[in-house]
Amino acid sequence: MFLKSGRVSYGGMITAAMVVLLYLSCVFENCSLFCLAAAAFLGGVTTWQRGWKDGLLVSAAAGVLGVVLLPNKWYVLTYAAFVLYVFAWECLEHFFSKKQRMLAWILKGILYHVLLICAVCSYVYVFGFQQLVQGFLLTVLQHSKILFGLAAVLLAEVVWIVFDRAYAVFRIKWSQWMHRAGAGGSSRL
């Protein structure tokens, strides 16, 4: 009985922290991607430490509460894409050995690019291309769409590598912090 209540309270605290991060992403627009990524990282760590069921429940609960509470619903879609990538990261790291890391990188890259294409297409379909590149950027890159496309692709690749490595470092630091706190931190998959 005690173990079940401990799991529920842990899940509730992580969900609350995730919802706070989701809300902060709407309040502080300039660090919204950081807050959304941090919320997704918490879902991934829950999956890593407590198992798939707990991780999925915590992430889904934060997503549903985000839809209800957040003023900007697009952030919930971005959060969902981050969570999907983090879950794929956990799955690939668990099922592939050290020798198969290149295959895991390729699969993570394919998933990232599919999610990126879906995000860009949905944004352009809903808001239009002019909204995507408004202001100064539009006047500078108006005549050179190839340059804009190349810059966007390069920036997207940098974001992917930073996000992937940041989650790996976050897992290591979280494990060290939990070990110092006496809560373990080992994988339970």
C-alpha cells in the first residue's frame, strides 16, 4: 500500500512541476522552448526511473492539464512533440546496445525530422508563410528563399543535436542528484 501511494505522490509532484513549466513557457515567451523541453525531460526521467506506465500517465496528465490551463494551446503541441521524442530516446537507448548507437541516432533523426516537417506544415497551413517569417527577417530574406531554407535547416539540425545531448546530460545529472538525495536513480525499464 505504501509503495503505491509513494508512486502516486511522486507522479503528482512531477506532473505539477511539468504543468508549472508549461505555464511558464506561456508567461516568459523568450524561454518557452527551454521550459517545454524541461517539462518533457521530467516525463522522460519518470519513464526511465518508474517505468513506461508512470511516464506515460504523468506526461499525458500534464498535457491534458496544459490544454485546460494554458492560454496558448500551440505550446501543448510542441510539448507533445518533445515528449514523443524523449520517449523514443528512452526506448532506443534501452533496446539498442552500445554497438548499435549509430542505428539509434539514425532512427532518432528520422523521428525528429518527421516531427519537424509536421510542425512546419501545420504552422504554415494555419498561419501562412508570411506569419512564419514576418518583420525584419521577411524583408531581408524575401528575395532569397533558398538562403532562408538553408538557414532554417541548419538551425533545425543544431536544435536537434542540442536537445538530444541536453537530455542525455539531464539524465546523468538527475541520476547523480537522486543518488545524493538517497532516492536511487537506477533504471527500472
